[in-house]
Amino acid sequence: RVVAVIMVGGPTKGTRFRPLSFNVPKPLFPLAGQPMIHHPISACRRIPNLAQIYLIGFYEEREFALYVSSISNELRIPVRYLREDKPHGSAGGLYNFRDYIMEDSPSHIFLLNCDVCCSFPLPDMLEAHKNYGGMGTILVIKVSAESANQFGELVADPVTKELLHYTEKPETFVSDLINCGVYIFTPDIFSAIQRVFTQRKDRANLQRVTSFEALQSATKALPTDYVRLDQDILSPLAGKKELYTYETLDFWEQIKTPGMSLKCSALYLSQFRHTSPQLLAGGTNTKSATIFGDVYIHPSAKVHASAKIGPNVSISANARVGAGVRLVSCIILDDVEIKDNAVVIHAIVGWKSSIGKWSRVQAWRW
Ligand code: GDD
């Protein structure tokens, strides 16, 4: 059996996503009309023998309760939110809930960052991972050399695909091959995290008895129960025949800023053409407005027949779009009113806002 874990972080993370994340936890912000985490969750449906999906984060439980129960019913796979009392890091958070994760005695554990946008080729990763025979396989992609330093940069053996070297967000260029934040592990990952905890505790104890200065530097260091997957696990295990890479040639983006949500919404809308065409406006779903390209309109939204919508537009629940309105590349959030003849281009219109008649809202660039 297989389980999937999605790391959703908490309110102190995702600060670059402000002000949007003040109103809604970032993982629930809509992309292509569906909460951000909905996309990896529905990709998990394609994993053979999937027993459970866990979301691990330090948001209040009530913020995820509604979503978790509705998505569990919809997919008929148990989805459970596990709340950390404080951040333990991307590997520490996973380790904290090892007893839950191991309940179904899984042979493999998928681990996904919530803030990446990609086609999540999970079944292919699983196959590749089984062939490599290591403890873990990382989804990787080639990006431009200029942008690589925002991510974990890595070197892999071109033939065996073994991870040979890993550096998290290096200051000097290492490689244009980067970590996509999507992994598959055997349960041995828990022993690897346990070893880091033990080393940390031993080091802290040793420093405590050696000198006052060392004690000071130890207190400045990371808490002993905080373990990062990238720096603390991937870097030291590179080159030890434990970790392998699986390269995607499909789309991949990281969602850290509001502007990126427009780009990622477009990517998911165009993916819907193959995966969920029923979600795209067109045919009987158009409500008679003129639709260009990929557009999502929530069933409760009211769009005037003379409006022109698209490409890359998603319109959320209870929005009202008036006569003669033109919308291009935008996300219209719940309860927004766009009055007659207004134009919105390259913008996110926040919850409950109202755009006046004949207004023009246009981002300079995105
Ligand atoms: N539950 C929980 N608890 N989740 C956490 C915690 C924590 O303490 N810390 C981080 N996360 C979650 C975040 O919400 C995110 O989904 C994921 O773990 C990774 O977050 P960061 O550790 O902040 O790393 P990053 O997003 O800057 O970079 C990572 O992802 C990139 C791909 O998007 C790195 O692994 C990079 O190497 C990688 O390129």
C-alpha cells in the first residue's frame, strides 16, 4: 500500500503570498477555481493502492476541516489533516506523525510540497523508484541557470540517475537541475530523520558541557526537533546510493507570490482540457457569455450573456459579472461584483470587492 503526505506549512510561512494569505490559508487559495492543494490531491488518485492522504501543517484544524471532509467524500479516499503544535521543518513535521503514516503499513510514502504547480507524474515516479531500489526518489527539472539559485540545485548521474550532490539555494551556481519538492520514500526515511535528531541532541549535549560560548552558539542553532528535508537529509545522503532522481519534461512552477498564482492558474486550466474538460466553460456551461480559451466559472456565479471572458480566467462562487464586461487573464474571487462594461486584465480581484461601471483594472505586468 501507498500513502501520500502533503506539507502545507502554517500561517508564519508563505509570507510572500500576502496579502492574499491573510484571508485564506495559502494552500486553499484557488488556482483554476480549485484550492491549490486540490491539484496534488487529485493527482494522488492515480497512484495505485493509495490508502490515505495526510495534510501536515500548523494551521488551526478548523481552517481545513470543511475542505478535508468534502474532498474525502468526493475522491472516496480518506484525507486527514494532522496539526503540528509548532513548525518542525519539512522532515521534522513528517517524522512527528510517523505513527499515523505507518498505520496502513505502507511500502511507499509520497511527500509533496503544497506550493508547487506541476503535472505530478506520481505513478511514473513510483515505477522509476522501484527500479532504482533506493530509499527515495526526487522529482527534478531543468530550469534556466539564472533562476536555479531559488531552489535546491543538484547533480545526478546521467546513467543511473543517482543523486550525487545536493545544495539548497546555493549562492554560486552548481547546476540547472533542481528539486521540484515532490518525493517518494520507503519507510526508511523515518530512520534517516531519527539519525539527524540523535546527532543534534548529542551535539547540543556536548556543547553544553564544553564552554559557555559554545552553549551560546548552540542556543542560536536550530531547535533539536527541527529537521529540514533538503539541508539535513538530502545533502548528507547524496552520493550514498540512497537517493535517485526522476526528471519531468512537463510544466513545473513554484507558487510563492500572488503573481505566480495567475501563471499557475493558466497552467492548471490548460491541463483541465485533458484531465477534467467538464470544469471548463464552453458548450452548455457558458451561460451564453462569449468564452475565449480556458475559462473556469463556478456554477453559482452569474455572468451576463454579453460579457467576453478569457483566456485564463477563473471566476469563483457567487461572483456577478455585468453586461459588456471584458475579463482577460484574471482570478475573480468569491462574492465579487464586476459592474457593466468594466475591463479586468492580468489581475486578482479580492473577495467581496466591487468594480464600478466602465472601470479598467490592469496590472502593469505579471
Ligand atoms: N507542516 C510543515 N511544518 N510544513 C512545512 C514546515 C513545517 O515546519 N516547513 C516547511 N513546510 C512545508 C512548506 O509549506 C512547503 O510546502 C514545503 O514544506 C517546503 O517548504 P520550505 O522548507 O520553506 O522550502 P522551499 O519551499 O523554500 O523550498 C523547497 O521546495 C523547492 C521546490 O518548491 C526546497 O525543497 C527546494 O529545494 C525546492 O526546490
